[in-house]
Amino acid sequence: MRILIITQYFWPENFKINDLCLGLKEKGHYVEVLTGLPNYPKGKFFEGYSLFKNNDETWEGITIHRSKLFPRGSGGLKLMINYFSFAFFAILKSRVISNKFDCILVYEPSPITVGLPAIVAGKRLKIPYYFWVQDLWPESLTAAGGIKNRFVLKFFESITKLIYKRAEKVLVQSKGFKKYIINQEIDPDKIIFYPNSTENFYQPVPPEQPFQDKMPDGFCITFAGNLGEAQSLFTILNAAIIVKQKAYHQIKWVFLGDGRQREQLEKYVEINNLKDEVHFLGSYPGTDMPKFFACSDALISTLKKNKIFSLTIPSKIQSYLACGRPILASLDGEGADIIENAQAGYSSPAEDEVLLAENAIKLFNDSEEDRIKMGENGLAYFNREFERNMLLDKLINILTHRL
């Protein structure tokens, strides 16, 4: 097949769509990508990229068409300008893409406006587009952005419905998304559950001394990913306070990644005298994550308490499962159900720092054999439900109308 991928985010930004494109190419399919200028998560362009030059390039044999956009910066207004600038400039950029394709696949972790270039490109190229939903709109605006203006929400609701209705199929990363989208007057037969997998390098590996040296001494519980509001990371810090008060000083909390809340989190750590317990190690390449995980006693995933997040499977869950480590979760709904069903660790309700602290202590007091079994259970569940090669084949079947 010849597939045009439309995504606002792509390499060198770290998103799952990068590996999906590589996987399609590995299976013999031709892929091109229409994307923006990399500026996530810090909100400024990566080195070497500029509004004032042609940024088209090739990565791993994949042609990348880069449209202009205004960087995310900080604050809600700049973020909205970022969203709409990509949609506008990507529509213009799509008009100079001349190769023939069989279909378009749209990757939407937010914003929904990434679907607008697909409508225009699909019509011009006379091909269908498939829309892969990672975030529910307009619900995401309220949950992650705090936007409650009913006129703004109604405007984005109308855009969302238009994009879904024009799509050949709507793929959803969580089964919980289906009912929400049906309530947006979308035909249930158009909606297909298609979860995220993870890159092949996420697998159990032995600990290596250079990575062990970067970790604090003690029982390490590691969070990896974006340090943003949606992740409810103050829940982890409040749990750390409770654990410290209970004199479990061996338990350490490690953050790998960066994001808009990092400075606030670090200030909170300082104010609450948690510098011995909480450690921010910064950002590292995705390929280093399994090596850090191997040096961790457990991995942790948290989200805010909100309806939309209870329907979401955080993509880090698949990566954690694939590495065969015990998991602590402070989640509602789909994500928590996976941890429980896989018997891969302990889950507590979103934003419940008391139960999260109790589960951290419980995991610390478990035997090494019990923790190893949790990791093995998680890996087995990953191989049944989220294995990369299996899901790539499923996607091709969807795109070729065999599913």
C-alpha cells in the first residue's frame, strides 16, 4: 500500500506514530508523512528548524513534508494558535504533495484540527482517510486545557463531528472511546478499536551500571513521559510526602522526561523537603527507557481525575508492560482495568495520593518473587493484547477493508 500519514507531531518529537511508520515500511508499504515543525514539549522549535526555510527532509527512508506552524510557547492562546496554524499551513502544504496514495491515516493525540488537512487532501487526491483517535474532543479542551466556554466547546464539537463523519473509519485507542463518539452522532459501524503498541526496543533487559549510577539508591519507582497537567504528577509528590511521614525512606520517586510543569514540580519538592526522595533525571532518548526501567523496582502511571482520562489508555502502559516491570497506577477506568486484569501491579483511583502511598508501601513490602511475577504477568498480557507485529497486521487489514 501507499499511505500518507498526517500528524501534527513526528520525529524528532517522540510519539508512537514514529514507530508505526517504521513498522509499515518494514512490512513493505510505502509511507510519506505530512507534519509540522518539531516544537513539543518545550514549545520552541528544535535546533535546525525555522519558519523561514524549507524543512522537508527524509528520515529512515521516509519522506517528510513539513508545514509551517507557530510554536506552542506557553499559555492557552499560543497553544490554540499552534493548533490552527498547523491546520492552515498543512492544508496549503498538502496541495504540493503530488505522489499517488491509496489512503490517508491521521494520527490525533490532540488537536482535532489535524483532521482538516486530511479532508482537503483526501478530496484532492480522491482517496479515503482513516482517523486514529488518541484524545477525545472537545472533552480534552475541558479536561486538559480547563476551557469551559460553551461557544468554544460547541465550535470544536462541530469540527469534530465533521472530521469523524467524513472519515472512512474512526480508529480508537481505547474501547471506552466508542460510546462517547457514538453520542457525537457517529455510526457505530465506522468505529474500530485499535490500541497503541510500542517500539520493539521496549523489552526486558538486564540492568547496566551506567544507568544504575544515574538512579538514586533505594527502592526506585519511576515515571517516564511528559511532565504536564494531565498527568496529575502532584498526586505522586503528595504520595511521596505520606510515604516519607511513614518513615519508608528507602522508597525513591524518579521522573524521566520534561514538560510544562517541571519547574512547578521541582519547586514543590523543595518546599516540602523531598529532595532526598524525589529525583528529576531529565529527558533521554526512548531507546534508553528500558535500561532505566531495568534499574527500577516499579514503574508508575498517573492521570487526572476526569471522565475523559478514565476512558483513556495512557500509551506508557504498553511500554511499561513490554518491559516486564511491576506497575503502580493512579488511574480510573480503562488504564486501571488493564493493570488489574494483567495482574501486573497495583492500581488506585486517580488523584488518591493516600491509596497510592499505601500501594507503594505494599509493593515495597512484597517479596522479590512476587514482584518478578507481576512483571512476567504484564509482559504476557502485552504479548496477547498489544504486540507490535500483530497490531501492524490489524492496521493493514483495516486500511484494505479486510476488517
